[in-house]
Amino acid sequence: MTDHPNPKDHPTGNAEKDPDDWTTGGEPMTGAQASYLKTLSEEAGEGFDDTLNKADASKRIDELQAKTGRGQ
């Protein structure tokens, strides 16, 4: 037995990680992020920036969720 925790025991652990700490945060946002971000941007009456990377898209999604009341 090892003392290292199994990441599968806590599947949401990565979801709680700060986007600035993501190893892939600098990559282009995913299709799912883009789709959701576009929807949130429209609902919030704000522009959609398709040049965001994964980390920045995640932060923007959080901001727009707070503004629109989604994701609560």
C-alpha cells in the first residue's frame, strides 16, 4: 500500500484547482468551454472572446455565472 492518495477517489479534485495552476491552462479553450461561454456572454449581454485560453475561459465562465445567476 502507498501513502499517495488515489485521484480517482476524489474525481472533483481537479475541478477545484485554481485555473492559474493548470498545466494545460495556456492551451486554447475547449469546444465545451467555448459553447458555454458564448451562451453565458449572450445572456449577460457581453461580448464573447474566442481567443481565451482554457484558464482564462474558466475564470470568465465563473464571472458570467455569477452575473447571470447560472451555476449556483
